[in-house]
Amino acid sequence: MNDFSELEKELRKLRPAQPSPVLFERVGEALKESRASASGASSKRRPFTQSSYSNWWSLGFGLATAAVLILFAAVTMERRREHQQTVAQSSAVPETRPAPLVTERSTSRGSFVPAGGTNLVYNARDEGLHFADGSERPVRRVRYNTQQTWRWRNPETGASLRVSYPSEEVVLIPVSGQ
Amino acid sequence: MEPIASHENWRNCFSEVAPGLLLFARQWVQSAADAEDIVQDAFIKFWRRNHDIDNRGLLYAAVRSLALDFIRRDARRARREATALAEAEAAIEPHFELEDDTQSTLALAVESLPCDQREVIVLKIWNDLTFNEIADALGISQNTAASRYRYALTNLKKTLQPQ
């Protein structure tokens, strides 16, 4: 590099052309504009943030309202179903059975007490007259398809237990001849 | 050179680097006005990001990138301009403030260098960049920057030797 030191010195003596004074003004203006636009953007961002907060609040309220409505609808549907079951039972089923004592006893051991039961008849078919077991008197055979539901409740904890199963009953009704 | 981004006053900083930046931009753009546009854009981008001294090469890389974009965008105009400038050399704004014939000869010798050597010379001599910073600015290795610098000086010496 020592070979070039003189040449480098000569090169450094050359002074590059100076920029025009207008360039300084232009750069100053551009920097001012960029600063203004940056602050403008941040000031514009603020109302957006506020509106986003309000959006979050409204979203929260909306979700809470929806949850309450869903709960309300579920409770209403449950009550309606129970009501329908009661109506169907009273109209189509000749008798309503209470929960079996065996079950009652077994559940009472677990602190559960019977809370009710339903027997929903969803199909009843009249199978006509029959003579059962060599009987001289005919009987009318009616077949019921039902859905039986038994419910227990623990009064201490509020927990409930529900058992539901389909069943079929055949009822023989004696026919009296006149 | 002090860390340019640490200057509170951009004007001090810009007056320090602007002549070298303009000279660097004019390696690709003949018109001084176009070179000023490029330097303005690059400096504003650099100043906004507030790069520190370690990233000074980025400022020159930005100038180079904008200049190359300008050439690509305005190739037709650049060709027309180059032809016009070749025909009327007197109209070309000088790259240097020349004081005598010796300096004019030296300036001509610099301008006749191959582009890749000339840009390294411009960054090293008139912008005080290290070879590491030159490597960053041009996207080359430090060794390549150093060897181009050496080739450039060798070529200049050959050109300036009395016949």
C-alpha cells in the first residue's frame, strides 16, 4: 500500500461537488412530512384503539347474552319435554309406575333420592282378540312401546341422575261378552 | 467520521455525508439532479430508521439500490441522456470541484476506471468507509473490496504515468 500512498493523498485532495442548497431544504421538508405523517398515524391509531376496546366490550356482551339465551332455551325445552311426557303418559298409558323400591333402596345408599319418573308411550298397537292360555274368554291384546325415564337427586350436592331406556309392554284386556 | 445517526441535527449529518453520497450516486446517474433525488430518498429512509454507525454501509447500499432502480425504470431516458451528454461534455456537471489541470487529469482518470473499481475508490477515498463497510454496501466480500481498491489504484497509476 505504501506504493499508493502518494496517489491516495492526491485523490483525497479532490473535493466532490457540493450538493445544491435546495437539496437541504427538500430533505428538511421530507423529514418534517415523515414526522408529521408518523404522528398523524399514531393519533389516528388512538381512536381505532378506543373503538376496538368498545368492539371487544360489545363482543363480550354479545357472547354473554348468547350464553344466557342458550341456557334459557335449554331450560325451556327441558320443561316442555317433561310437560309433553306427562301429557303423553296421562293420555296413552293406563298407569304410571313409581320408581322401583329396589332401585330406590340402592340409590338411597348413595344419598340419592327418587325425584320422579315418566313413562312416555310413543306407540300403541291393538293386536286384536286372543284366547290366552286356553282361556274360554277372549282378551284384547294391546302392545305399547314406551320410553321410561327415572330420575334421582342428591339433595346435599344437588347432583342428579337420570336413567332412560326403551321398553315394550303387552297388556291383555278381558273382553266381556254381552 | 462520527456516528452519523447520533447527530441530533440532521443538517450537520447530511452536510457531512452529502457530497460523498452524491459522488457515489453519480457513478450510475449522470444528471446531478437525479443523483440528488436518489440521495434524498436514501438519506430520509436511513434517518427515519436511525441506523447506528455499524450500519453505515446500509446508507450507501440504499443509494446504490435506488440508483440501479432509477436506471432500470428510466433506461430509455438514461440512454438518451448519455448520448446527449457524450455530445456536449461541457454540459456535464463536474463530479469534483477542480482547482487545476492536475486535478482535472486525476478526475478524468477516476471516471475512466471500470465501474466496479470506481465505486470502491469513491467509497474508500471520498466517503471514508472501511473495507468491511464497503463490502456491506456493495454486497461483496471484504477481500474483494480490498482487491478492487488495489486494482483501481494500480490502474490510476498506470493512467497517470507520463508516457
